Amino acid sequence: MEAWFVSQDGSWRMSKESEIDFGQLPEAVQKAFKQSIYAEWKVDDVVCLEREGAETLYVIEVEQGNQEMHLFYSVDGILVRTETDIDDDYDYEGQIVGSVPSFVQKFLQKTYPNARIIEIDEEDGMIEVEILDGRIQRKILFQQDGTWVSTCTEDILLSELPEAVLTAFKNSEYANYTIDDIEHFITPNKEFYRFELELKGAEDIKIDITLAGEISIAPSKDQDNNKGSKGYNLPDAVRQIIESKYPGAQIKDVDYKNGLLEVEIIHEGRDKEVYFTDSSV
């Protein structure tokens, strides 16, 4: 056993128990693993992570040939994360959550009262909270001041799509594309499903479909010109803000990251990343 405490006040944050027998795992975790694609892999170690403010996780370390995987399961057998290329001396300290911001607690109590927190992470000046809502994983994004930005549910199945969304896709010019992934976004201003599409001989594309079946292309590189500020499909409001705040900037890339519109630019000889929420667009 290993345990982590806050040095200032001695409050407990996480305990790690290693070298657990597979048969000691909760029955739901054992069953989920045996039904997974990793069932035939060799189990190298089993770890239990009990954490303050977050769901207990069971980590099954497996290997096959030169491949190694760490499988993170909730107590009821939900595979919440997989990780590769973890160093042998990794001690899982990065899994500590600790105290949960009060605005996160209030939001979850109101919106997802039965939520279990999997992870809280700070990146690019935003706070991302990953939860289990029943058996559904969601990622919720907040600004530092507690303002809710978006809620994203990944890996949506076609059978889970609203009829209007599915019909709009099947009747669209993108119906012959292969669906790589579907995400469901809820923001303060709108709700939509984002389709990541592939087609042999064509560039990958992302489209958004609202609950009313309205289709729009998500910001991305223009197929005919991927250089300069003119070669990107950006909302006019975003382009105007960039031209105002960063005059003469050259746009390098456009993407969605953690529910935000990320625009990479070169301004005054320096690389910069500018982020936009749905409300700013």
C-alpha cells in the first residue's frame, strides 16, 4: 500500500494497493475484462486506486508481445480509460483529484446528481471534469471562473441518434462517408452532434447536425488551400476577433480541442494558440 497526503494539513488524497490477485477484483470488473478484447492478454499486475473526491479505479496491467496496456475500470466494470507506454516506475500520482471546486459540485448536483467523478484536469486555462453519469462517460468543460462551457459525450452509436439527426445525415451529401466517431455536444447556446467522417480519396471532414437536422461544417482546413488566413472555414465572428486582436496574423491550423475552437496563428513572428467558446462564436 502507498498513500498520498497534503503536506500542509495532512489530509488524505489517494491510496494505491498493488499486486492484487485478479480473483480479488469486484465481480463486475472481472466479467468486463473477460468479455473485452484484452481477455487473452497476459495480466501483469492489478492495482486499486482509492481517491478523495473521485471514483475508485481498478487498473489491470496487461501485455501481449511487445505491447503493454493499462486498463482503468470503475467498480461496476466500466472501462473508463486505456493507456499505453506508461513507464515501469509510474506511481499513478497523476490520478489524484483532491478537492473538487464548489462550482463543479453545484453544477453536478443540479445537472447530473448521480455523477461519479473520474478525473479533473486543467489544460489551456480551462477545467475539464470527466464523469460517469450512470454508465455514460461525459466530459464537462468550465472556465476558470466556473462558467460552464460545454458537455461532451463521446462514442455515440447510430442507434442513439435522434431521428431528425440520423435522417439529416442519411439525406445529406455526406451519406457515403464512413463515420469515424460521433460526439454529442451541449453548450449554453446550442445542442448538436459532431460527425467525424472519412472517405477514400478525400480529406477527412467534421460536420455538425442540430436536433432540428440542420447541417454545418465544423471549422477545418479548406481543401483547396491550407495556407494563409483564407484557407480555413471559420465563423465570421472568430475571424473578426483574430483580425482585431492580432492584426496581420497568419492562421496555421484550426481544430476543436476539449470542446473549444482552437486557432493556431503566427503573430509578430511568434506561434500563438487562440481559443474560442461557443458563446464567443
